[in-house]
Amino acid sequence: MGYRNKSFVIYLYIKARRFMKQKDIIAQRYDYKYDVFVSYSHLDYDWVTGPLLNYLSNELSLEVCLHQKDFIPGEPIASEILRCVESSRKTVFVITRNFLASKWSMMEMDIARHHVFHDDNDTILVILKEDIPVHEMPVSLRKIWWRIVCLKYPQNDSQFEHELFENKLSNAFK
């Protein structure tokens, strides 16, 4: 049972360890350092750090957490994922086939999913960058599909569809 739910066991271990170290966890829970933590495959780096980061940072004036710039070197990756998810008002997953093939991306998704249910809030936003049917999504994402905001990135270069996507994205952060 522990092997099948290893991400949950890791999540509980990290949460318990952090709880023991922090005296004022309740006050910290509502004091977000970031507006959004963006989870993506390193193979999608150019799009995430280009158009998406530009839109979130410049157009929406959001404080964006990315693992390249915000993870503390030398700290365990799982602990840093949890710290960034907890320190962010929202978590955005950029779903591509590359993302679905990454073990770290799946761990980020599991930690965010457990965080959503632990704190009983709706903080997950999914951007479908590629046309991937729901039945091909990981089980952990399908279990919470009803509880997330999902935006489909335009597959063509239509100005109208891009503006519609950006409008929906900005509304998700209001």
C-alpha cells in the first residue's frame, strides 16, 4: 500500500517534518509569497519562460514561481516542490506529452493535488498546450478533473482564439 501511494507518503512525511519545524503554520498558510507556481516539463522551457511568463508577469503583474529561479539549491526537490506549492496562491500545470512523461512533473501534480484536498481550496489551473484527451491524462489528474480550471491553448494562430485564451487565463486569477 505504501508503494502504490508513495507520493502521498512522501507528501505526509514532508508535511509532518515541516509542521514540527514551524510554530506559526496557520498564519503562513495565508501569506503567499507567489501568485502562481508553474509546473512544466523542461522540454517546454522556451514557451513557458517566453510567452507564458511574459503574459503572467507583465500583463497580469503576477509574482511567478519557477523551479529554475525559486528552488533553493541543495534542498531536497520534493521539499522544494511542497514549499513552492504552499507559498503560491495558484498552481499552473502546462500539460504536454513531455509533461506527462516526466516523473518530477507527476510528483508536482501529486503534491499539488494533496495540497488542494488538505487545505480544501481550488488552486489548480491546467493549461492544455497540446490536444490530449482526458482519458490519456494521469489518474491523479482525472480524479480531481471536476475541481480544476482547465484552459485549452489555441492550436492555430487565430488572434481571436489567443485573445479568448488570455481573457480566460486572466479571469482565473481574479
